[in-house]
Amino acid sequence: MIRRLRQTYRRMRLGTRLALGLGVLALAVFALVGTVMTAYMRDYLERQLGDQMRMVQLTQTKDAMLHGTVQGKPYYRWYTAVYQVDGDRVALRPPADVPADTRAFAAAAEAMRRSDDAHLLRTVRIDGEGDYLVRACHVQPGVILVSAAPMDDIQDTMRRLITVLAVTFALALSALVLLGRALLRRGLMPLGDMARTAHGITSHDLTDAARLSMRADGSDGGPEVEELRTAFNTMLQHIDDSLAVRTEVEQRLRRFVADASHELRTPLMSVRGYADLFQYAAANEPEERDRHLARLRAEAARMSVLLDDLLLLAHLDAGEVEAPLRLEDAELVELVRQAADAFRAGRPDHPLTLSAGPDPVRLRLDPMRIRQVLDNLLTNAAVHTPAGTRVTVALSVEGGTAVVRVGDSGPGIPAADQARIFDRFYRVDRARSRERGGSGLGLAVAWSLVRAHGGTIDVTSRPAATVFTVRLPLSSPVGEPAASASGPIALRKA
């Protein structure tokens, strides 16, 4: 039974449980107040009756001294008896107005004989009569007067008082529980709204959801509820942002997989085609074998470079304990000059201007990877600009950062494409072939390598002025940005 009541209580709503708890607390308070009130009222009425008996006994004492006993009854159902003390016992003086059961009178007289008090007052029960208040006092030495007054009026008064208190407290308790339940429900309504919002969220399919627009509205409930509502909405905003990021990452991942598949399919098809041609030439035209074999090797090398770039990006994204960097103290000015010389030799149709200070700039870095960054940026400037376009490379130190700027005076990058210029396989001209525009991994590799060295890379572009800016801290926290990357698709311009 108790277990069933507990289960029922636990299934109740919070407002009902709080109202019941308030009712139990109020019931305890009412019981305490009622007990104190009835005890005080009973004590007050008994003292009033005792005072009345004292006044009556003043008259009865005189009567007992003159006649040896009391002649008349003061009130209806009152009793009076005079006891004579004879040694160690007391004896009732006749005539006496006493009921059939005189044990209470004799006990009071005996107690008075042994007591040194002026009077004695006690409540007794007389068989056949009910509850009485008995008062005993000395008339003179050796004579004791005992009077008894019925307590029916006191008991009736107490019963009426208890009835009134019980009814009043019951009505007050019922009103308190009902009104308290209504007020609590109204006060807890904002919590119910938040619960409905949460249920609404759980009923939505968040598999492909990009946004979570549901929020807990309202301004009722007080400061505590407002704090909870604010925290709830903040949590939903974080979930909303996470869903947006997840959706964007998934979309970019799909695009990345599609682009990677497309880029790998082209050299694979070429390898298969040249392999077939090589087989045909080996059987029918031996003089063509070397030419087909060279093309086969070129396509294999092309695919190897693409796979190497993808593998490097995967290592940088994974945040591995052993980052794919071989750090050493290197001279950045020398690396920039080597990259500029290689560019002049390989791209003579693009005049290059190098600007670097006379002072050395020493950093702890991976020379091969930083050289790869510089080569990728210079190659990007040459591939996407017409012949004769001027290219500039500038190296400077600004504060605690080494800054390398690679610019060109080409047509520029459209504003809509600048935000995605460091995405993998992203090309400004989507129709550009690999031979003309590369695989779309060069800038992504440069971005990841710079981040792995603790630096940043960004681009500013307008017609005739496109500048890629690489910033490397002189005391580089190598590896931290790479470890914080979220995945191969998370890499993009800061």
C-alpha cells in the first residue's frame, strides 16, 4: 500500500506535489496551533472554575465552623463534604452531600492531611457522575473541607472549540491546497513551456537539420525561472550553431569526396588508357612503347602528387602526436630567396620582384614545408594570371611576427570566391582543367602547413592587386592549430 502511494506520488506533476507538501506542512502547523489553543483554553476554564470554588468555599468554611458541617448545596450537581482528622486517618462528618462514590473525596482529604499547602486542586472521575474538579482546604486544625464541581460545561466548551477549530482548519487547508495548486501551476507554467519546447525538439528529425529555430519564450516566473529560461535558450543556441556547423561540414565533406573522386578518376583513366596503348604498341608498334611508357609514368606521378597532398592534409588534420613536420632553426630570408630563384627559372614569363631586409630572420620551422608553402603561392600566382603579369614577394618583421606577402597584378579574385579560396579542390574557374589550373589543393595545403606552424594566411584581392599574406610567429607554438582542426573539410580561411 505504501509503495503504491509512493509510486502515485512520484507520477504527480510538480505543482500538485508542491501543493500537497504545502498542505502537509500547513496541517502540522494547524495541529500545533489547535493543540496549544485547546490546552490553553482548558487550563483557563479550569482556573476560572477553581476560582469560583474558592469563593464558594469561603462561605462554606464559615458554615462548617458554626455547625460542624455544610448545610446547603451551592449549585446543581455540586458536592461538599467535611472530614475530621483522627490521628492518621480521616473520617467523613455526617450529614454530607456526597455521591455514592466517595473515594475521590476521601483521597483528596487524605492528601490534604499530608500536605502543608493552603489548598489542593485536582481533576477526578466519579463513578456514575463523570469528571469533577475537586478542591480541598483546611477549615480549622483537624477539619478539612472538600468541594467538587462538575466539569461538563468545560468539556462541552472544549468539544465545541475543537469542532470549530477542526472545521475551520479543514476549510483553510482545503483552500490553501487548491489555491496553492492553482498558483503553483501558474508559476510553473514557464517550466511547462520549456518542457513542451524540449518535447518539440525531440519530435523533430535532426538528421539533416541545418537550424533549430525553437526557443522558450515568455517573461513570467520570476528571476529564477528567467535564469533557467536564459540558460535553456543559450543551450538551444549552441545546439543550433552546432547543427549549422555540422550541416556545413557534411556538405563540404560530400563535396570534398566528390571532388577527390573526380580528381583521382582522371589520372586513373589516363593510366588505364596509356597501359592499353602501351600493350598495343609493345605488340604492334615497338617504336611507340617509350612514348606511351613516358606518358604512363607522367600520369602515375601526377596521381602520386595528388595522393601525397591528400595524405599530408589528413595528417595535419588528424592532430597526431607526431606531426608531419621536421622542425629546425632555419633562415626564412634564405628560403624566400630560394623560392624566388626557382620561380624565375621555371616561370620566366612572369617577372618577379623580391623585397627582403638585410637582417636575417631565424625561425624554428620545417624548411621543406615552408618552401612548399612559398612554391604553392608563387605557382598559384603564375597559373591564374596571364603571361607578363608582375609577381612580388616581400618579407618583413612586424612586432613578433615574420610576414611574407606574395602578390600579383593579375585580374584578381572575385569577392564571392575569396572566402572559399583555401577550400580543398575549390577553383575560382570551375571549368579549369588540372593541366591549366591545378587540382585545387595547393592553397589548402599552404593554409594547413602555415596553421601547423602556428601562423595564419589570408588573402586580399581586387583587380590588379592580389596579395596572399603569411604570418609566422618568431616563437612559434608549432602544432597547436593543427591539433585543433576539426577535420579535412574544416580548413578554410580564418
